[in-house]
Amino acid sequence: MPESTEPITPKAIDPIKYTIFYGTFIHTPTLSNLEINLFTLVGIDQNGTIDFIYKNNNQITNEDELKKTFIRKRNESNNNKIELQDITFINYSKDLSKFFFPGFIDTHIHASQYPNIGVGLGVPLLDWLKEYTYPVENEFSSPVTKFEFAKLIYSKVIARTLSNGTTCASYFTTIDLDTTKLFADLLLTYGQRGFVGKVCMDHNDVYEEYEESESDCIQSMNELINYCNEINPKSENLIKPIITPRFAPVCSSSLLNTLGSMSKKYNLPIQTHISENLEEIKLVKKLFPESEGYAEVYNEAGLLNNRTILAHAIHLTKKESNLISEKQCSISHCPTSNTFISSGEAPIYKYLNKYNINVSLGTDVSGGFDSSILQMIKFSILVSHHLSMKKNKSTDEEEDVRLSLSTALYMATMGGAKAVGLQDKIGSFDIGKKFDAQLIDLSSKNSNIDIFNWHIPNFKDNEEENFKKIKDLLGKWVFSGDDRNTTKVWCNGRLVIDKS
């Protein structure tokens, strides 16, 4: 990899003052629990950590008095005192069409496939990989053009996802180590929290020029682990390598077992695909005849645990669902990709409620045609409605399988945080967590959403009526909103996107 002329300056560790944000804070701290806090003050310390929360409920309207009250109440519970002159105060309480929401967490995205968004409609998964995926990923290994090619694509996908409110993502890159290191550099430069997954695959019959030997794969993984440790800012964990066997059909049993051992040795998370397509499942059965099923292939290799993300999981058997639940793995639901490639409709309500599996959301760029988790929230709900309409009423299964708005929002935030093992650091607004957040403005310039005055909560309404109005505004955001409504984005307490 060429020597950089300048050292990396991680955007998410820029110096900041203690900051108090005042406004509406909305999050889903637990599954199906939508919490709306109007007129709330949240203090962010110089490390980007939520230091104190004071729910004012509009009892104090004078700004100076608000600051003093917050500081007094905060200092009563903290030995490390702050003073009025040491803080920045930012007030968003005057317009209730603006609110803070936790940063989105994308648990399945192929950074290298970003150029292919929207192409290949109707092509089945295995053909789609051969025709579209492997050729573009192979360009990242070109000895002449790979750095220029990678920087162009990787810069765009990071900037785009941040602009859509994604503050943390679990990425697949390619088999190339050098450009994967470059990707880690760019995450730090742009200020996005990320998991860097160098793709591992040593058995690719359909596109033989795009594979690597097991020994090359393990050597490059060791180098990537060391590289991420070296460039991560001290006392921070903004980027982290993640063990990434692409999926079982392109990995030998030996490679899978070695990667399982590596994950255990270095305490690293794991991501891969499972049961996305019926032909894929047949291929796994053919390639691994000694294994009882697709999930068992990974389990036998030591790749299923509470830090494993399994993308798609559309066609799991009951036994596989029970195994994934027992191993405390997470599923990354990718509704636009599953629809675009016609892979199927994942029964997410059942996974959540019958099997108690944690479910997060993934864009699956570029099988998925949109890089916005907001769109995944919308489509996850719509897919569940389609499953509900198709349900066979002659069976005993009469439970409503439609996902609620709050459940889908949870999957985009806390569900994602659990999937990447950061549930104690991000995903909700709680003291001690990092301030990874987005400011949503439903009346932003050129917004696709039209808000009328009767939609906005007011002081004459009771608490129940205000809650209903805010929930309706959330519906407008999810079903009609887009990146234009995400006007500011903070990662690690630092402002990394400002469209105002």
C-alpha cells in the first residue's frame, strides 16, 4: 500500500466542548418500546459520551435558567463539575417537527458493490454473483488501478451512508488486503464507526480468477487485525476487523474452521450469509453432504455465537432457527435485496417473537437498491404486511405477523447495536453511551414531506395526544422521508454531517 503523505486525522475524535442539546429525543431502548421525550436536555462530554439527561417537560422556558438548572442537577450527581462558561448550548426545542434519533446501524453492506446499485433486476442470486458481483470486486485486486478505483467507490459509499444517518455499519470489502486497509483509513477520515470485513473465500468454481488460497487469506486477516489496532485512536474503538467468510459455497471446510478459530483467538465478531436463496441452500447441501443443514455448516466450524451476524436467513428450518437462537446469533434482515433479487420474504416477526432471535437491518448494497436504513425500516414493515396478507387462514397460526413502527425502528438502532456487540455503547440515548445521533427535520428544505399545523404537538394537547401526533410524524418520516430530512449527523459526539 502506498505511503500516505499525511497521517490520518480521525474525524470522530476532533476536540469538542461539553455540549447541551435541548429538544425532542426519540428512541426505542427495548423491542416495541417507543420512547418520546419532549423538551429534554442531553449533555455530551468532551469524549462524545452522554453525560447527563434532564427531562424538562417544558417546566422552564428561560434559556439561561435552563442551562443553570441542568448544570446544578448534573453536578449534584457527578464529582467532575462543569461550569456555565465551559458549555455549548444548542436549542432545537422551538420546532417540534425537528427531533433527535439514534444513528442508524447497517449490519450488512457490501462497500465494494456500491457501483452496482439498481442493476441486475430479475437475475437469481447465484447468477447475479457471477454476472455482477465478482467482476466488480475483482477490479479491487488490479495491481495498476486498484487504489484509485477503491478510493472513488469507498469514499462515495461512506459519504452516502453517513448522509443517510448511518453512524455505524458492518461492511464487506473484497479479498484484497491493500484496498481493505484503505477502506479502514477512509472510515476514520469521514468519521463513521465501522466493522471492516475483508472477504474470505478460497473456492469459487464459477469465477476462478476471484478467489485466494487459505494461507493467503489467513495471512492477510492477521495483517488487517494488526493494522486496525495500529490506526485506531487510543482509548477509542471506532473501527474493528470482523471475520467475514463470504458464504459457505465459496469456502472450504478447512477455511471455515480456521476462521472460527481465529474469531475465538482474537475475540472478533463474525458476519456471513445464510439461506438467502433456495438454489444456494441446495448447493450447500451438495458441497457439505456430511452436515445436517446450512446453519450446521457454520456451527461445526465454530462460527455461530453471540457476535455472529447472519444476513438474510429467509428460508431457515425450525431446527436452524432454534440453533441460531440457542447460539444467540443475530439476523440481518435485508428486505429490499430479498425483494429485488426475488429471494423470498423473511419471517421476521416469527424470529423475534417465537425464537427470540435478535434481528437488525441491512441495506445489502448492492443486492439492495438503496443505501438508506430508513428505507429498510419502511420495506421491513411492508414485507411483513405481504406475509400477513398471504397467511393461510386455514392453519392454526392466527397471530398477526405485521411489524410495528417501533419494532422496525428498534431493529435499525438497538437491534443493530446488539448485532455488532455495541449495545452498551450505541443504539439509544442513555447515560454512558456514545452520542451517535441524527437530527431529523421534517420541514427541511426541499423535503418530500408536507407538514400541516394540526400535525404538530402543542401545549394544549394532553400527553397522550402529543404522543399520538409524534408517532404520526414518525410515520410520515419513515414512509415519505429521505436523506433530505437528516440535516445533521453526530458520531462519537462529533458533528460529521451538517446540511444546514
